Amino acid sequence: MDSSIISIILADDDESDCANFKDALEESRIKSNIHTVRDGVELMEYLKKEDTATPDLLFLDLNMPRKNGLTCLKEIRTIDKLKTVAIAIYSTSSYEKDIEETFQYGANVYIKKPTDFDILKKVLDKVLSAAYVYREPPFSIANFVLMI
């Protein structure tokens, strides 16, 4: 695959959120390839397949059926081939506990899902532009929550 194309996985059970995400991504100036899954079980099964390429960036909703995002995050960070994947928590939750836990368990950035489409486009552009920055330590909780 072309190295200038960012490989993305979106794990989110909300169909309208997925559609908005894809639409915003299509309008981005950054080229990307996206694969979506609807829950944590489907995500982990997909990531563990031997023929699945390691994504550059994973957007992970916290509130999913069957296996939630926090459980997936913990599991992903124990799998050697996935330890370097940049993970953006992409959730409606703004609870401090969720933010602190996801930071503690190795997420790279926390994004509260924007309700405005134009803000979503700005958020995605910012995250995609800095996708590789979020992979490199040192990480700081002070710049963990992405604000636009």
C-alpha cells in the first residue's frame, strides 16, 4: 500500500456516527483507507487475523456492545504487533474517569465526538496530520484531550 495513505480502523457501533466519520474523512486533504467494525469482539477478531495489516490509526469508541473500548484498549496494548498502533479514543463520554483510564492504558489521544460536521472535519484533519506524533513518547495527560 502507498505509504502516503493512512490506514484507519474505526470501531463504533453507531451507524450515523460511522457515516459522518466517513463523510468527513472523504473531505479531508489527507489520503486514507478506512475499515469499520461495529463492536469490540469484531475489532479484536479482525486485528488478530494473521493477514490483517497493522493500521496506522485506530479510532476506538468506548461504549460498544459485546466488548467495550476500554477492554479492547487493554487487550491491544498486550499484543506485540499492535503495541505501536496510534489509538484515538473517539467517544461521547467526557467523564474524567474515562479520560484518565484510557490515558493510563495507552491511548494516544482522546476525542469527544463532535456533534457539528465542520468541527468533526477539523478534528480529523488535525488527528490525521499528527498521526505519527501520537505514537511517540513522551505522552502527557495535559495534551491528551484534543480540543478544537
